[in-house]
Amino acid sequence: MPPKVSSKGAKKAGKAKAARSGDKKRKRRRKESYSIYIYKVLKQVHPDTGVSSKAMSIMNSFVNDIFERIAAEASSTRFD
């Protein structure tokens, strides 16, 4: 006798196969962030302190802004 399959299992299996065959997987583009470096420095300074994702986002924006300002200043500087 063949094993009995519940109707829910049959529906799920059918949907999964249909979704996989029709869609092509896209590669997700990696988002560059300074969060790992910020976290490493935080742990060196305050080993017992954590950081929230919102605070990490703010720090990442801060680092990006500072680097943009440095790059703008460096590009406008000439050898006098």
C-alpha cells in the first residue's frame, strides 16, 4: 500500500516546485558597511557594551559622511 499524503503536504509540495521552476534566482548585491569595524573598535574600548542596529546605522552614516568630506577636501587641495 502506498503511503498516505495529507492534502496540506501535497499542496505545499506543488507550490514549491512551481515557484522554483518559474523564477530565476537573482544574486543579492552586497551592501557595504563599516559595522564590523565599528563593532570591533567598540569591543576594544568597552568590551561589555553592545550597540543597537539603529545606533550602528547612525555610526555607519557618520563614517560615510566623514570619508566623503575628507575625499572632497583632498580633491580640492592642490600642491602649492
